[in-house]
Amino acid sequence: MPVAPITNIILQGQPVDVLRLELAYPELQGNKHFKLKYNLQRMIREGYKTVLTFGGVFSNHIHATAVACHALGIRSVGVFRGENDPNNPTLQHVRNLGMECIFIDRSLYRKRNDPSFAESLAAQFEQTYVLPEGGTNTLAIKGCTEILSGLETAYDLVVCAVGTGGTLSGLINTPGLTAEVLGISALKSEKDVLSPAVLANVSEEAAVVQWQILFDNSIGGYGAYHEELMSYIRAFEQTHTMLPDPIYTAKMFFVVEKLIKAQQYQGKRILCIHTGGLQGWAGWNYRYHTQMRIP
Ligand SMILES: *Cc1c(COP(=O)(O)O)cnc(C)c1O
């Protein structure tokens, strides 16, 4: 049994399946459910009391952490890059869920991966479990090896959106996977620093899996507004009655259509993963004065 419903859609004349993680875990932002699962299990088992993590003020990862901690009755702390904005809907939501919010300036935020800096923040709270920005660590990747459960041999190509590459790493490490895995980066890139990071996470058993990360610099940088992408999203929702998120999955579908149009994947069985992120529309509407209705 797949972990979420699958919808078949036609992109550029080609049938494509979509694994709808946004439907199975609407509150926990699709892939974030898998990334948090083993981390939260471990922190509870080992008696931690607080989760502290890092991110931008619209971060899906921070939002998911706040949701999960609220549901489990665990104290949560978000350390944000930038300034407090009481009207930011993501910040409002995580605060309503009881998350304590700390704002640090960009230069200090650069130290987020420095263990002594994280420890000094953690020491301000009780028994604190620190999750890195984006939530990617060994246990997060382990969780993501379960996303393709039951689908290990069903496709020739599996496509997912990439932020830190944690989800992609987990997909590649799926036991028994026969498909090729394609990651579409949400970040623009002149220099690919993601592929070496993913490669370092690939297990020995998964060394045979073919995978690749693509960057598309034509539709703006991470979280940037781009009119062509916005029109694409509106048309996509109309046609397929499925809403991508504005940061990750919209770019994924956009790039997949380009590739299909270039006749790269004729006859292949393709699965695209809708990794969720729909909470991001609230922040997007606020930032860019759009009026996307969130399902
Ligand atoms: C966080 C997120 C991603 C990226 O996941 P990584 O493991 O950081 O690569 C992809 N899609 C959505 C919707 C997300 O919220």
C-alpha cells in the first residue's frame, strides 16, 4: 500500500502519477512528516523536553516542527533569520501553536551550524533537542526512505523537489528501489553544492540507483516571485484540480513539463511527489499580495 493517494494527470500528453503527500499529512506538510518522525521518536525516548530549530520566517520546516510539537505536547523554539513581523501569517501560526520565537540577524544566523552556537541557544531551555535548518539529518533521511513504500518497482522515474536534499537522499535509499530519481532544486544555483551533500548520504546498497539534481534558473531564486511561474500554477490548478506549493512543487511540475516537452521521458512510468508545503501560500499571499485560496 502506498503511503498516500496517487492521482494520474496528463502533462504535455504524457501520463504522470502524483503521490499526494499533501493529502495524507495535510497538517504536517507532506515530506516533513517523514523527516520529523524518527527525530521526535528519539527525542521522546531519550527524555528531551524541548525542540529547537532554525529557519526563515516563512519556513515550512519550522511550521511543521511547531505543528508536531504542539500535537505531542512538547515545547518548541524557533530561531529565525531576520526580524519579527507580527503580521507574518507563518509566525502568527507557529506562535498560536505555542512555539517560542527568537530572531537573530543575518550575520549571527550564519553560525547556525556551529555546534557551540547551537549549544549556547539550547542551554537557555530545558533538555533541548536541536534540529538543523531544514530538518535534515540522519534520522530525517531514514524517515524519507519510507515515502516510496509499496512503490519500489512501480516506476521508471521518481521526481521530487529539493531544498536541503534530505528527502531526495531518503528516496534514493529506499530499499529495493528500481527507479531513477530526479531532484528539482528550488534554489537557483551557479555552483551545485547539493549533489555532493546528497552523495554523502547515499547508502552502500543504494549505490546502484541512478539519480541527479536539476537546477532551473529561468523562474527565479528560492521563494522569489516570478510571473511565469505564477501563471503556470494558476493554470495547473485549473487543469488538474491540485494545488502545488509556491516554493517547491510548482517548480518541480514546471521543470518536469519542460523535460517531457523536450521528449526526454517518452514511454517512461513517471511518479512526481507532491511534498506538501501548502501552508507556504499564506506567507506567499502576504508577501506578494496574491490571493491564492488554500485548500
Ligand atoms: C521542505 C520541503 C521540500 C524540501 O525538502 P528537503 O528534504 O529539504 O530537500 C520539498 N517540498 C516541500 C513542499 C517542502 O516543504
